[in-house]
Amino acid sequence: MLSNFIKHAAELTQSAHSLPWRPEEQNDLQALERILADFQQAIKEMTLASQNTVALKKQIAELDGQDAIQRFRDGIAAQPLGLSEYQRADDIAYLSAALKQLASVLYQSDTDDAAKALDTRYQAVLPTLPAETHGLLDKLWRYTQRYVTLHQEHHSAMATLKKTENAVKVGGDKSSAVIKSLIASIKDQNDRLAYGSAYITLVIGAIAVLIGMLITFYIVRQISRPVQRNGSLAVI
């Protein structure tokens, strides 16, 4: 929808070159064409970034649904382990569960202390347990690493999305500024009866409406975005 708005605005801007303009107004039209081209690219990048965040969130949800930690505990319970061995193995499961809980904020806080703690504990416990348990431990280890990595990628993707959304907002602001300049010039000319064509006003007005619809769409999108609050999703 955003892309279609800008495409139409660019087409109208291109057609406006055939109308009579003063040099300063021609400069505004040329500036508007450049801005709309950048605007279109910013929208394309925002779309890709948005798709990436959705895809990563889906992968995280799929890992959540696997319940790998419980399966690990069930597998360990089926092994003929002594009490101390079982406790050491379960300690890995506990740390993995704790790390999963921290994963969504781990990279926002710019610290990987929890991940390092699990790695250290895993490396220390592995040699003390029977070889029969190593396959289960390795599977849990790889699962937890994948879970944390996906959260890291999702955090980076959200930062990229925010950057592209800001670029779209800048494009809207720049477009609006040029449109206002053109409208002011046309009004000045019409007030002095130098321009007799209402078509010029119509074309520029149409572009202004498209830009206004775009900015409104962007604001609504920002207001309705789900946000993370205290470990749960909420909607502003």
C-alpha cells in the first residue's frame, strides 16, 4: 500500500513537468522526484526488514513448541544414573531453561554472561557423566544455542526495522515540505492571477493527498505495533 502511494505520487510528479513552472518551482519538482525515489527505496527496505523479523519470530515460536528441555529431562530420567549424576544433568536443563527465559533481553542488555555461564557449566559437567547421556546433552546444547542465536538475530532485525521506518518517516517529512513549498508558490501565483490553470493545483493537491495518506498509514502502523513489556507482548 505504501509503495503504491509513492508510485502514484511519482507518476503525478513526472506528469507535472509538462505544466508551466517558474525556475524555482521546477527545482522543487526535481527535488520531489529525488525524494520520492529515495522514499520508494526506504519502503522496500522497510518491507524486507519487516518480513525478516516475522520470519525469525516464527522460528523462535517453533523452537518454543518443541519443549526440548522436558524431552531432555525425560531422556535423562530413563538412564541408569546415580543421584549425583542425575542432579548434574538436571542442572544443565535448569540453566538451559533459565537462558531461554533471558534470551529475549540478553542482547538488549549487551551482555552474554548467562550464555557464558551455561557454556562453562556444560563443559564442566559433560566429562563427569556417562557416555550414554552425551547425545542427549549435545542435543539440548545445540537447541539452546540455536534459540539464543535466533533471539540475537531478531534483536538485530528489529533494530534494522526501526532504522528503515525512520527513513520512511524522513521521506514523508521531506515530501511534505516540498509539497508545501509548491502549494504556497501556486497560491501566490493564483492570488496574483498569473496562473489561470486549475489543473496545476489539482495535480499538486493530488500528490499532497497521497503523501498525507502515507504519513497517516505510517502513524497507524506505529501505534498498533505489538511491543515487549515485562516479558509479555502488549499493544500500545
